[in-house]
Amino acid sequence: MAITAQMVKELRESTGAGMMDAKKALTEVNGDMDAAVDWLRTKGLAKAAKKADRVAAEGLIGVAVKDGRGVAIELNSETDFVAKNADFQQMVREITEVALQTGESLEVLKATHLNGTPVEQVLTDAIARIGENMTLRRMHVLEGDTVVSYVHNAAADGMGKIGVLVAVKGPADKAQAIGKQFAMHIAATSPLALSEAELDPALVEKERTIQTQKALEENATSTKPKPDQVIHNNIIPGRMKKFMAENTLLGQQFVINPDVTVEQAAKDAGVEITGYARVMVGEGIEKKEEDFAAEVAKTRGA
């Protein structure tokens, strides 16, 4: 029986399977649509597709470093239980190693072969095998003279809930030692940028607008209002300076020694921080909050 494009389209829409998988299924069963659905289910392909709309906001960050190059990947799952699964952790470890060796972008990583199979297909197979939706969501690559990694809340070696990479320029032994401290600092403080020059201009302007409105409103209700010149030349610039210091890595007080900034700590150690990446599981993903008590009450007709 001839397999038409319409048949493939219909099967894809009903199962969520990929085009080539849908076409192969129809070919294998001579165009029988119901049998094709069953064929896809036996291969785990339809099962994986049906889970694609579930929110995968748990999971792990995998990090690896070698010869001045570091990578951090985020592999999400639906539940923390699966993130503790040995198979899932092994997959995180293997994909991270592939990313370290060949990954240039997330798209390239997904197409790169892992044990003879594209990473994206490895993930699809794991979804079918483990039974949860999973997403290879992000990859960060950082290069420098010395790149140091740190994992917070480690689930296993090289993976955890927060992964940090720091690039440090300077003598390798000093860079390695203090680089680990910088990485721990970044995990704890989550700076928005390395320096003031690298902060998003739109973010800075938004903050300036907020601080201006706040200062003017406070002044309007004050029993001792200040001249506009003081507001615009002293108070607002002072608040913006504080914002910059609190949200840039180099401007922050070093958590290991709060008497100095991170920038000063680096200078004292004879090194320079040239870049960093901080990746936390699920950041930016909207999780659906479920009221369990309400669900139980609903089933009882309450």
C-alpha cells in the first residue's frame, strides 16, 4: 500500500511521533493506522511523545572541565525521584562528556552521537524506558586560561542542582585554588553579570526608573523634603551604585572574606576573573502548583 503524506501527517498528529518514525511505522504495517499506533507504542515512541507536554522542571546540572574548557548542561525530568535514578545520572554524565568534547551549541550537542546514537534519540529512548518527560534544556561553554567547576547540592560526582564554571587568568596553581572559592561564591550569590559593563542596559535603565520613582515618592511624603538636586545628584546615583555592587560578581563582597570585594580578592591573589556561568535546575520554568487537598476534596464531592 502506498504511504501518503496525509497518512503520515495524521499519524504524527495522533501520536506526536516524528515524521520519519511515523512513516516507518506505516510502512511496517502496510498502512494500517491503528496497527501503526501500536507499532509506535511498542517502540516507546508514542509514549515519549504523549509526555512532551508535561512540565520537566526537576533534574540535574552536569559539569565537566578539561584543558581550559568547561561545560555545564541542564537535563530536566518531571520529578526529583527520577533525578536520583542511576540511569538518569549516567545519562547526565555521558551527555556532559560528549558536550565537553564536541558540543558547540545545544543543537549540535543533540545531533552528536553518544555510543552510536544521536543524543536526542538517546533522550527519547530514555523517556520511553524511565516513563517521564525529559528535556535537554541548556548548555553553557566557558573557555579560559584556567576553568574551575563547582557543583552545589551534588547528587553524584560532577552533577547537582547548581553548577558553576569560572574562568580565571593567572598562575595555574593560584587560579585553581581561589577559583574554587569564587565558584562557591557565585553559587551562593547568583550575580547578574561579571561587571557593570556587562550588565544588561535595559535592566539598568529599569532599575534606575524604579529608584527614581521611589526616591521622588519618599521625598514627597517626607516631613523634611530634600531639593531635587540632592535627589538626582546624590540619592539616586548612590542607590544605583549599591545596585551595581550587589549584582555584579566583581562588585560583590567576597563571601569568604566580606571585608573585600571579589575583584579585590582576585587582585590580592594575583589573578583575574574573565568569565563565569551559573546554571540552576529549573530556573525560569513555570511549575504548575497543585493543591493536593483540593484535588482530594474534589474527588469526594466536597
